[in-house]
Amino acid sequence: MIRVIGLVAKYQEPKAIEMVRWLVPWLKKRGKKVYVEDGITRSGGTSSSKKEMAANADLIISLGGDGTLLNIAPLVERPDVPILGVNLGGLGFITEVAADELESVLAHTLEGDYQTEQRMTLEIQVKRKKGKPHRFRVLNDAVITKGARSRIIDLETYVDDDYLCTYRADGLIISTPTGSTAYSLAAGGPILEPALSAIILSPLCPHTLTNRPIVVPGGAGIRVTLRSFGDTVILSPDGQQGVRLNNGDKVEARDFGLPVSLIKLPSRSYYEILRGKLKWGER
């Protein structure tokens, strides 16, 4: 039963803040305890950090775009806690509910009338010769990329114990099926049905034109070692604050083992979303 609800919103979007101030009394009237993300003032809800919200809420509502949802999703390590993504503008592949649908969808959700889709997440680790490793969980992707003034970088890449290649490129995207319609798609990667278990490797502007994106099994372990000196190279998990990489540093990626549950509309298929967002069939 849904008793505690967490609200996260895109600060810069006035419509999102307006919706928070409407939602809090609407939910309280129905006997729900409401956590509201720190920084949203005069909301009427209980102020909470994202981490606290992820640990205590029975349902999380994300108001904004895909980026807003990506901020909270990796913190939710209970697959039974669904996330309802509300798209307030922009492309929005994982925030499929429109603002004018929210009240109806939420009313059904609170009655237990909803469906979820399990989305694979990746565990990303940065291992150095010295110092403790960095660890991230991502729903979309982890991107290794060079700085604006850096040269092409060398990325020695293994799939499990098998050597794949050493990419000479501007970078490499390690993506989930959910992330296949994000940066990976812009880099020429394939679109994967998001319920699949798979990992996509998409090189950025490879020096060798025959280096193409590749899809490997979801149970595989990816190991990428930076083989370049003196370049500015950054790992960015889900578009968040990055970690600088040095020569010899290793980035390892594998299935995190805990999926994220996204509420989906039974009246709208994934393929309908693709047609609408990507304008397929339009002249």
C-alpha cells in the first residue's frame, strides 16, 4: 500500500514547482505523508534529501524531464518502489506521463491500479593504482570523454576476459537499453527495447571508421583502461558530476543487480512512444 510519497522537481521549471504546491495538499487530503525535495520552499510537505526520500517513500513522483528522474532513480535501491515520471517539456523517453494526465494516472496509482516496467541499471566503478575506487549506479549511461582541447584518446576495452579492441576515439558510451535513446542514439548506437538485459558500447567519433557500436549480454563485465598520457578525460555517470581519469585508470561496468521500477501507461506502448518522440512516419 502506498502511504509515503516523495516529490522531486526541476527547480528551474516554474510549472514543476507549481505542480508540487498543488500535489502536496491533494495527496495529504488522501491521507498520504509527503516528502518534498530540499530546496523547494513553501510546499507544505516534509523537507527531505533525495537519499532520505529514496529510503522511505513507497512511491516517488518526478516532475520535470528525464534528467530529473535520472537524479533520483539510482538512489532507489528497492525495486518494489515505483517511480512515476512526469514530462513537463522536452523529449522525455523515460518520463512518459504528460502533465495533464497526472491527476488521473495518480488516482489510479494510489488505488493500486498501475503497471511497472523493470529497467536494468549498471554498476560503474573507477579503479586507480592509488586511492579508493569510485562507485556509481546508472540508469542511462556512463560516458568516458576527452576534454575540448585533448587529443584522441586510447581506451583498451575487454568484455569479460576477452579483448574487444582499443578504441582510438573522442570517448566511449557504456549504455543500458533505457539509455539507448539518449546519448548513445546520437552517437549512432542502436535502439534497444528497454526491458532487455544488454549493454551497448558506442564509440564517440572513432579514428577507425570500422569501430561501430556493439551490443553485449547484460551479464557481461566491461573493463575499459585509459591508455593516454596528459589528456583531460572525464567519466560522467548519467550526466552527473564527473570523475577525472588518469592514464592506467580502469572503468568497470556490469549489471548492478537491482532494477528500477518505472510506472508505465498500459494504454501507450513503447513503440507508440518511439513513433511520437522520433516523428517516425511523418513527412
